[in-house]
Amino acid sequence: MTTILPTDLISNKKLMVLNIGDIVECRTCFEEILTGEVMAFEHENQNKILVLKIPSSSPSSTCNITCLNLEFCSDVNVIQEMPDSTSNTNINLPDINTNKLEERVNLAVKERKNLIEAYKSGVSSDGISLYLSLIRTMQVFFSIKRKSNLLTN
């Protein structure tokens, strides 16, 4: 088990870089001890940030993701290092589905435009909340027309 003091993480003389997958134990300035797997470690900026995946206290298999500013940690202990055979260079990230991202953006823009139109046309807050719940449950968009357009048609 390697002990790293925050001054070792911050000083340029002895900068120890934590690898993704390492199991570390951190003591915060509130004397809270957090143990988890390193998800991300940023050491080049002014703030030294460590992102940990900590098993949840609930019985489900979920995890809590915690961001720590290492300037507010009294010490960091490496409990288990990531084996060299599974180092960061061998991790292949999945391809980003840009079409799916574009669909999500277009859907969000369409929803916002409909909400703006609803506010402009004078729909009550109850009507807007009903509209939002219909969108969430039925995934259906309705066009909202102005009252003046309804009177002329």
C-alpha cells in the first residue's frame, strides 16, 4: 500500500499519477475516509481532481460517483494498483453514435420551441404541466396554435 500526501500530488518534484482502475483510500478535510476505484484523475490544472467509483450502501449493485478536490484531502493511499496487463492504453472506448446524439438534440430543441410557443400563446401553467406529462408518458408532440389563429380558422 502506497501513501501519497497531497503535497506529493501537487508538487512538481514528486508527482505521482493515479491510474484508472487503481483502488485508493482518501481522507478528506472532514476526516471522512472514502475508498473506491479511480475513474478519472486530473493533475495538470490548478485544481487536482480525483473521481472515484464507490460501491453504494444500498443492496442493489449501483455505485456512487464522487469527485474529490485533492487540495482538501489530507492523504491518499493506493490500496491496489491496476495491473500493467490492463493498463489505460489497452482500454478501447466505444464509438459515439452521432446520429443518436443529433436525434436527442433535435428532440430537445423541438420540445423547447413548443414550450416557448405555449408560453407566448398564454397557456396556463396547469396546461403546460399537463403538456409536459403527456410528452413524458406518450412521447407525443402537439402543435400549440395561438388563440388568434384559432379564431380566424
